[in-house]
Amino acid sequence: MTKPDPVATPPVVPTADDLLAQAATRLDVAKHQAERTLAEANIALSTPAPADRRLRILRLRVDGTKYDGEPFNIDRPFEPGIWAIVHPSNSAGKTSLLEFLVWPLRGAPRDLPPGVQSWVRMLRLDLVVAGKPTRITLEQIPGLLPPISVHILTADTVQALLAAEDDNPLRLVAKGSGTDDVERVIGSFFLDALRMERTSLWSATGGADGEGAPQVHGWPAYFGACYLNAGGDELLLGDVSAPGLPAKLLELFVDIPYSTAHAQLSVAVKGRAKATRQAQRRAEGDLHARSTERAEWQVQLDLLQQEIQELSDAPEADITPLLQRADQAARELHRLRMNLNDAAQSLADATAARVGTEQAQLDVQETWQARRVLGRLNPSCCPRCEEPVSDERRAAERDRATCAVCTRPRGRRGHRRSRT
């Protein structure tokens, strides 16, 4: 008889405190320093607890209208166990039925033809997410903006969920409208329900500089671990081609302890290495630039020193004649400046006199014109006091040439009145 193998004991998962202590010992630092360094890299190390990440589909219902106006209806329960979708004919709707399951689970269809997608008016999927009975309802209304909306509801038991023909008796968990919002709401719900986080993986050729950058993957990437690609697809899991992504997604989905922290730490290390390389290149470039500037400054310094030496070695010359000529030029400049000032003053005086003369001429012309006009007047009263002009004054003006208003003699510069 063979001796039965002893029952293997499950490995003991170290706590976060144990890992921090081990890291601090290897790095020869205090434990709080290791924890602070992780916090600076946005890595929170916590002791993992077993997570229920099971998904079980219960029922699929789809109502819609085909392009020719024919209504169609799908009501498919899914019992526990292994099931398959088969049909002897092609284009019978096998792929569409699978994609109707993918749509509410993933947040967006993956291989569903746009024409078939436009037929759907109402899609309800009942499932159990991490032990919680859940219904995801997608509704499309043609002509409405946005045309699609989602409601995620829950019930206390599977029986209560399946018994609810409409959504009213169920409790609303989340809702959204619009294509992007529907994908976001469904992705956030599954990540929260399955206790998962978005993961960052390093892409060696990512970033604007092509030297590497972190790529963030959410629920659509995780869904690739639930729904495998077709046999002829080049990718094993998911829709994103990235080295090591399928294996990392499987690790995270099956809840291998500290997988998320390990992925975050790997991204942080590679990001720090990239920053170090870039800083080293900048430092080398600065060193080269400073070396070139120093060489140019040295050349200029040598030239100045040579010029100073030449001036020091030159014999002293008599500069008295130069100083005398400079004094003479200064006196001549002063004389010319005085003449210029006198000419400028004369010009200003002449300009003022010309302006005054032109103004006087204008006044004379205006006075003469006024006298010509006023001299032709025959007033009937005084323009100031409005006293009527008497007949005696009019006769005196006619006989003795005196003004009928002011009684002054009408001379050459006096009043004139036209005779009619």
C-alpha cells in the first residue's frame, strides 16, 4: 500500500507590516522611512484580504426591432454548469448572443456589428457579482440625446432579482447616460464590487518622448480575463497589446496577494530610472555647455591681458598739443552754440511779430466789412435803449450829415447810408 501524501498546508501570506520590516532591513533604514518612500510613490501597502471575484450569469433578456421593422425578443436563462451556444446555420445569431452578454459586462460591445447593436431597445442582464444579486439594464431610444442609458440595480436575494420583471422593486446602485458615461459607470461598479483597482504597467516606448511611460488599465482590460479572444486573435487576453499585460491581468484577477502593489512598485522604479537618465543627460549637456563657455571666456581673458600688457609696455607720449586742440575746439563749440541760441531767439521774435501783424490785418478787414454793412442800415430806434429816432434827427442827418442815432458828424470813417 502506498502511503498517502500529506495534506499540503497553504502558504502563509505575510502582512504589510512584515513586508515593510523586511524592506527596511534590506535597505538598512527605519521602517517608517520605507513606508514614507512608498507613500511618496503613491503606493499604499495594506495586508490583503481574500476577495470574492466570482461572476455568475443568471438571465439575459433583449428586446428590439430589426432594420425591416420586425421585432425580436430574447429571454435566456443560464443554469449553473457548462453551457454552449450552437446552431447548424451560419448568421443565426450565436456571436450576437455572446456579444449581448459582453455589452453590459464590459461596458461596451467588442465584436457586435453596429447594425445589430442599433436594433436593441432594452437589454437586461441578471447576474451575481461577488455574491450580490445584480441587474444591469441598458436602454436605447432612437432620436434621443444621449441615445443610451444604463441602470445598475440590486436585490437582497437571487429569487427576488429574478422575480422582478421590471426595475421598480429593485434598489438603484448607479446610473449613467451617453456612451462614455455608460462605460465609466459599469467599469467603476465592477471594480468596486470585485475590490479591484486600476493598474499601471510600464510601456517602454510610451510617453511623448518615447522613452517610456505608465499605461493605466481599467475594467475593460480585466474583462479580457473573463472573456477570451477568438482562436485566431493575436492577443491572448483583452484588447490592448502590451508586454506582460495578460499575465499581470490574470494575477490581479485571481487575487494573488500584493499583485497591485508589485505592479505599482515596478512602474515607480522604472519611472524613477527614466527620470534619473534624463537628469543625467541634462547634467552632461549642462557640463558640455559650461565647458564651451569657459573656453570662450578664457580666450577673451587672454586677449584682455595681452592688451593690458601692450598698453603697459608702450612709451609715455606728450599729449599737451592734443589737450590744447581740445580746449580750442570746446571754445569754438561754445561760440557756435551762443550764435545758434541768438538765431533761435530772433526766429521766435520774428514769428511772434508775423502772427501779431496777421491778426491786426484780420481785425482791420473785419472792421471794414462791418462798417460797410452797418453803414447801410437805417435804424428806427437806438440799438441800446430802443429810443425811437425822431424826425428832427433824420432831417439833421439828411441836411447836416450827422448820425441820426449818435448825432456825430458822418465823416470819411463815420457811418454811411446808401441813398435810394
